[in-house]
Amino acid sequence: MEKFIHELKKEFTKIKTIVNNPDEIYLISEENVFKLVEALKNKKFNLISMFAADNFDNSRGIDLFYVFDNEEYKEILIVKTHAKTSNISIFSLFPTAYLYEREIKDGFGVIFDSTCDTRRLFLHEIYPEKFHPLLKSFKNSKIPVKKKISESEEYVFREVKGEGIYQIPVGPVHAGIIAPGHFRFSVIGETIFNLEIRHFWKHRGVEKLSEGKTPEEGLLISESICGDESVANSLAYCNAIEKICKIRVPQRAVHLRVLFAEMERIYSLLGDLSGMIVDIAYPAGSSPFFIFREEIMRWNEAISKSRFYKGSLKIGGVSSDVSPIVLKELSDYLHKFTKEFTTNVNTILNSYFVSDRFETTGIVKKELIGPMNLSGPLARASGINNDVRVKHPYALYEKIVPSDRVMDKGDVLARFLIKADTIKDSARIIKEVINSIPSGNISSDYKITDGYSFSIVESSRGQNLHFVVIKNKKIDRYKIRTASFCNWYAIEPAVIGNIVPDFPLINKSMNLSYEGNDL
């Protein structure tokens, strides 16, 4: 990376470089930002996040952050610039930028020129005009919402016109006990010609809520972002705080954190597999996977005192130890589990009606992975392995390397197979962790210091990114971007050409999080 930046500075002579941590490098630029971003794109950098911060680093006004990674480098690269009255959109370079730019506009009131979409994102029409909750000038309080919405203020969905085309609106209220989301289909007969999704029906204000909290209070918020990503998000948060405060986590705690993370991955993906089988009306086939999931969750409680690992991590380590006897019993169970799980997966795959529903359904094309910044099993099923544990290894993942298996068809069957393979690989990783876990302390003492840092982890759904700023020993800015923020939009092209009854199956095969998106 050092050589690349040296060459880059020959073209952009006014940029400044800050190496905040060994794995995050900042390029400070106040001019030619579009050309700088274009140069990064030409060097195969990919935009993985974009956000803003008010009064960052005690500077007046709003700063914009453009976050990039590149498969050739382990470091992430962040371009920081001061927001102007009008800012050039980078949508033409990175398509996902239109989501980030809408998010920044809602939160901070920053305007982007030449963007493709100026509609609101997380602030629905009921919120008042000129209301931008992430500005420091706004103090958390009751919001006077609009009582009526005029026709001109209504959210305008894309419309596909033609003889015989009609729309099917689904949600935001669903028949199941799930969070709200709206899906607007344009169809002829049962064939889907277009889908547009709209989320953020329950925007919770997590980032604003975090402001002014102590880092310990922020940890409680991080583990509550998404129910089945408690470890992933609290680990990302703790990693960021620990980098800021230069905290060395004891090796026993590092091992236990990886164990917890992989157990969480297993139970989450088991839910995905069982749900996919249920959605093709094969409850008998799904029953073993539900049973496996319940067994894993009972193990969760046995080793962490919580079925969902709430309260399991703490800044500097973990909250409680796991005895050698329990670890040995867990390892023995996983040996048995892997055999039984493999047998049940093969039974499912040998069912002709499963193949009939899974194969060629809901294809996500490989060429969409990079431009849409798709990650996790969704990307690996379409031929791209951008697993954070491999590309930006943290904790033990440089020593205990996850599987690099990918598939290239990108359909529901490929996602089923990748998730099944990931479950078995997580069981292998856990057994290796147990075999190598050292004795010793499970947490370190620490002192909170001011600073800022990024952290990226691999959740069961893919790439989760956290950015934390500490000022006066309190959280000043906490930006979260889970994998679901980007991955949700893969479902729009995936359903085109499929029939409406296959939508629930395609949706379940991705199993994206409403809560992890509606922050």
C-alpha cells in the first residue's frame, strides 16, 4: 500500500496521509475528490462504505468519508474531505454510492449533484422538512411529525409500463412475525419484470442514540443492532475501541471470541437452511435443521449464559470463562453434529423437488458482486470470495484460515450449498480453537482514550463495518454498516424473470436483516 500511495501522490500532490492504525490509511483531500475516487476505481479499489461526521476531529462543519478496499491489500483506505455546499456524486463510478448519498442527505442535509436518486432513504415523508438528526445541533427529543402527506410529497416508485403489466405491493406489514419491509412488484401473469424495495419503516436512531454514551454503554447498543449478529457487531465494536485505546486482549479471550462468533454463524445459517426448505413446503425435511439449531442454541447458553450471546463480550476480552470440560464436550458434540448434518444435507439434495425449486431460481450474477458491494454467502455463491476473515484477517483468522470455497451459479441451490459448507467449516474452526486455546486471563484492564478507528468483521451475512469516534471519553460518532445494507438490493435483479411464488424462497435464501438495515 505504501508504494501505491507514493505513486498516487505524484498525481494528487495536495493530499495528506494519516496512518491511524496499521490497517487503516486516510487520504485527506479538499479538492479533486471525484478524480481521486476515479483514480482509485481504476486501480480496482471498491467502495465499501460512505458516511459523514459533524465536527469530526474538532473541525467545524461536516466531513465526508469514502471507504475503500482492494483485494491486493490488507489495509482499508479512507478518503476524507470537507463537505461543501454542493458535492459531486460518485454514483457514476460506484453504483452503491446513491444509497450512501441519500443516507447522508437525510442525516446531515448534505447535497450531492448529478446523483440518480434524490428520494429520501431512512427519513420517510412523515418527518419534517430540514430535519437532519445526525447534526450535532439536533438534540434527541420528541419529533413533531407531519399529520398529513400531500400527493407531491409521496414516495414515487419506479413504474414499468406496458400491456398486461400490473403491480403487486407486498408489505410493509407482513403475515409473519417479522420486521416491516415493502416490496413493489411489476408483473405479467406471474412473471416478475421489476422489483423495487423500500425499507427503514422502523428507523431506530441507533447512531444518534450512541452519541454521548460511554464506550461500555455503546457496547450494549452494538450487541442489540441485530438479534442474530450479537457477537459479530459487539466484536466489531470492541475491536474498534481496543484499537483506539491500545488494549491488548488476552489470547484466551481471543480464542473464546472466535468460538462465539463461529457458533453464532452456525445457528444463524441453520435457520437459513431450514427456512429455505420450509418455503418449498417440505417441513419434514426442515425438521432436522431446526433441531440442530435448537441444540446449538442450548450450547450457546451453556458456554455464555445466553442463547444469543448477549453480554458475552466486553471491552478488553469476554465476560466469563468456559471450563475445559465444557469445551471438550462441545468439541465431541460438533464431531457428531458434522456427520449428522452432512447426512441430512445429502438427503435434501437427493430430493428431486428440492432441486426443481432451487436450481436456476433467483440468480445473482457474478458481475454484480463488486459494483453492488455484495458480500458473505451471497457473494461466495456467485463466484467471489470477499470473506473479511480471509481478506482482512482479525483475531485468529490468519492462523485458522476459513474455507475459500466458492460456487459460480449464483442461484438458490448455490446459496444453500455455500451456507451448508460454511456451517461445517465453522464447526472445524471451533474444534481447532478448542484444541489450541491457552490458559490465562479472559480480559484486560484498560483506560479509555480519545481517538477514532474502523473495524470490519464477517457476520453470517457478510461484511459488517463499524467506525467509532471517542471524544472526552464518550462516543462522539458511531457509524454502522451491516452486510444487509448492500445485500438487500441484490434481491431486485435476482427475482427478475422468476415467478411471484418463488420470491419468498429467493428472499429466504439471502435471509437479510431488517433490523441490521433499519438503524
